[in-house]
Amino acid sequence: MSTTTDPAPPTGPSSPPAPLTIPWWTRGDTNAFFGLGFNILVNVLTLTGLMIAVVQVPAGAVLGTVLPALGVALILGNLYYTFLARRLAKRENRTDVTALPYGPSVPHMFIVVFVVMLPVFLASGDAMQAWEAGLAWAFMIGVIVMIGAFIGPYVRKLTPRAAMLGTLAGISITFISMRPAAQMWEVAWIGLPVLAIILIGFFTDVKLPGNIPVGLAALLVGTAIGWIGGYMSVPDLEQAVSDIAIGIPDQRFDMLFSGLGDLAPLLGTAIPLGVYNFTEAMSNVESAAAAGDNYNLRSVLLADGAGACVGAAFGSPFPPAVYIGHPGWKDAGGRASYSLASGAVIGVLCFVGLFGVLEALLPVPAIVPILLYIGLLIGAQAFQAVPRIHAIAVVAAILPNLAEWGRGMIDNALSAAGTTAEEVGAEALGNAGLVYEGLKTLGEGAVLVGLVLGTIVTFILDKKFHFAAIACGVGAVMSFIGLIHAPEVSWAASPEVSLGYVLFGVVCIAYWFLPNARTPRTVDEADVVAGH
């Protein structure tokens, strides 16, 4: 009698790995949800106030049309970025992929109001005409960004990381951090305790009892302090509750087409800002890559452009975009779904008209510390994710945004005094210690200027003088046609600056022929401080 033995099941490399299960929600998603949600909340509250107070669009139209249109774009965009995150997680077989944050672009909120809509309103006295111009501008931004989707990946390959992250740090330090910091210190007894909770909760391993989400705890503490201290007003809250109105998203093609009929005056800002949008998105994708999540840039840019076009078609002049701050939400524990939850909740709030209630319920100093946290993290990442020697290039890329921010502060102060820099005169400003014209020239097209300067300095530090000269040539062309260092796109827009870049490039080429100039500098990757 003979017996046979069943063969052993295959083991080792021939066994396929078990499929990875990617959770739909984690505790870290809760943390990041509250942080990003409050970030978007602040921005939507801001743009609501700008539309009503500055452009004087009726509150009913803003709450009933603009915000629901923005809500549609937020929900669709964040749903797409959640899909991208889960797809990346499955492709790379890991569970720590963080979705890109998405919401209304902060710089564009102010630009479309003060540069596009307000001049039309002042000239015509018609808020609806100003709104139509804003819709046409936002639509053109979307089209330009989608065109940029096909050239952005090549620009990303050619642009050093120090230039992109340094430019992002410049935006973060100035336009993301400074206003929240000022708002906090105006009411420091509310803002500083909230900041303490955020810094300890997100930058250390100390957990709150019961693992309460840091963002939620910070908001509750700040809101409690604000109400107990008498900073908030019950009558204001009651009035806001009485003003609640549900808004149903509806297409506004008639307004969009009317605005597109007079498009020519808008191109001077739409083209540079469209380029800004795709370069900022490029920097944000690079920031995410530095934190470990390498997204396809073309997919991101196409979604950003489509979101702006969809929002404009429904009546929103505020283009949404991938946000700065991915590494911050990754550190907070956010994964694939926090952004979708934030977009969905804010979108629903847009539909049901609760933003007036939230503005009356939540103290601003209790919300804005989360923006300061993001600013701190992105500013630090620019130095941590590049070799130490490239820190010089990071600083060079930061400078244009500092100049633009400073010039904006001067203009706003003079406007509040009922005058302008032109009326005061360069000599008087100079006697007060302000190099106004220099700040203005350096800061015009700040994002693109930061990329150009950061690239030039990086190539110089690496002794790639011929590449630095090429970057100077790019700067010369861009300044000559007005994409940078000029108030508008035009021929010979800034010839003196263009000549300066040409001469800079000549110096680089001259050095390229000197002894030892072509010996490449070795950059040790171990010299990079951190991955994010």
C-alpha cells in the first residue's frame, strides 16, 4: 500500500502579496479635517465679506449664488483629489498617502476683488457688471491653467527644488502667515492659547486626553474664551440666524458670456495670474513630493483649471486651487479623506447659507492660528528639504514675495489715508526710508520672480554657470514682455530690468570660461536635513 503526500502550498516570492486595505478614515484624518476645514472656512468668510463690502454685490446674491457655486467646485475638486490619493496609495502599496488640500485661492480672492472687479464697479457703478468681469477673469484663469498642464511637468523637471520651495515659503511667510499673526496679536488673550494648543499638538508627541483632535480642541478652547470674555455678541448671532437662506447651485452662463464679451482688459492680469496658478500648483506638488507623496502634476493642473471654469459657470469669481500646506496635514495625520470631508462640509455650509452664523459664532482669533501653523511648517520645509548650501537660493526665492507684501502694506496704508504712492511721490517716500519703486518692481509677478531668482542662485551655487545664464535669459524675456517686474503684460514692459538680467547672464557666461569653473559641485543627499 502506497501513500502520496499533497504538495505544500507555494511560499516565498512566488506568492502574490495580499492586497492592501486603505482605510477610508483615520484618527489623523480627524485632526487634519478640523485644521483644513477651519482654513477654508476663514477664506470663505473673507471672500464673502469682500464681495458684499467692497464690490457691493447684494448679500442675497453672494449667499444664494456665489457661495453655492463655490461649494460645487469644492466638493467636486476634493472628491477628485481623494481619488488621486487612494490611487497613489494603491500603486505604491502604502497607507500613509495624504491627499492634496484644495480650496479657494487666497491671493486670487484679493486680486479678483481689488484688481478686477473693484475698478469695473468704480467706473460703471454697476456691481453686476463687476461680478460678470470677475467670472470672465476666473474662467480665463482656468483655461490658462489647463494649458499649463501640458508644459508644467517640463518646467518642474527643469526648475530646482530650492526655487520652487523657496517661492512657496515666500508666499507662506507673507500672505499666509502675517495677517493671521496680526489678527492673533490684536486679541492675544484668545489667539495665543489656541496657538499653544496647535503647536504642542502638531509639533510634539504629547496627546490630549482621549486623543481629542488638536484642531477641535483648539477651536473649542478659543471659542469658549471669546464668549466668556465678551468678545462675541449674542445679538449679532441672533441676527445671523435670522438671515439664513438656502442657495441652490444654478448655472450663470449668461453672466459669464457677458463678461467674456469684454475680455481684453482682463488679459493683463489673467495671463500672469494663470501662469502664477500653475507655477504655484507646481510648487505645491513639489512640496508634497518632498514630504513623500509624488503626484502627477498634469492631473493636478487639469483639475485646478477645470475647477475654476466650473465655478465661474455657476457664478463664482473665486478660482479654487490646490492649497499650500500638504506637509502640515501629513504631519497632523491626514490621509486620503480629510480633504474630501473638509470640502464636503464647507460645500454644504455654502448651500444652506450658514456662513453668517459661523462668522457670528466663532471668534476669528480662535481660527487663524491654524494658518500660522501652516506658514511655519512650509517656511521650515523649504530649508529642510534641500541641501544646506541651497538655503541661499531659498532665501533668494523668498525675497520677491516679501517685496510684494511690503508694497501692498504701503499701498493699503496710503489708501486708508486717502492718497496713493504716486500722489505722495518717490522722493517723500524715500525720505521716510521707503524704497517704494524698488519694492514694486521686485514684487510684480512675485511667484515667477521667485522661481527665476531661486533657479539662478541654485545653478550658481552648483557651479552650473551656463544654466544660470539660460535662467537669466528666461528672466530677461519675461520681464521684457511684462510677466514679471511690470504692472501689466506689454511689449518692452520693463526694458531696464530685462537688460539687467542679460548682463547678469553675461557675467555667468564669463565665469564659465575661468579655470575650475566647470568642475561640478557634489551635493550630498545626506546633507538634506529632513524629508519634509
